[in-house]
Amino acid sequence: MPLRNGAKKLIELMQVVQAGGRGVIFFVVQREDAGSFGPADSIDPDYGNLLRHAVQHGVEAYAYQVHIRPPDITLNRRLPIYFGKP
């Protein structure tokens, strides 16, 4: 089965880190009531596992909550990322 786009990007980021560069993934959380971020293992456990693997191997992960007030989208605050298994 071919890799989904998100998995391809994580693999590319790991390759960047392995080559000595900086790999960063940035998650935008559009829910203003969010207190943290984590991979949706119930929807795509393979992606969640790959994300954990990528972070363990040097890919930086950031999640930010945003305010959406058309026509603007602004960063509100950085959210902690929960990588534990449910």
C-alpha cells in the first residue's frame, strides 16, 4: 500500500535530520477549547506511531492553537503535545 502524504512528509523530515539538518512539523489547532495536542491514533494509528518515531529521531514537533476571526488567523498559544499511547 502506498504511503499517505503525511507519512511521506515525516519520512522526508527524518531524512533531513539524518543528513544533519533541522526537521520541523507544525500543527495548527483550530479549536479554541483545546488544552493539548496528540496524534489521532483511533483514526490513523500508523501515522501516530510514525510521528512518535520521527520525534524520537530528532524531528521537532510544535502545536499551536489559533484564533480565527475572519479575515485573520492568529497564533494564540503553544500547546503541549501528548505522545503517549491511549
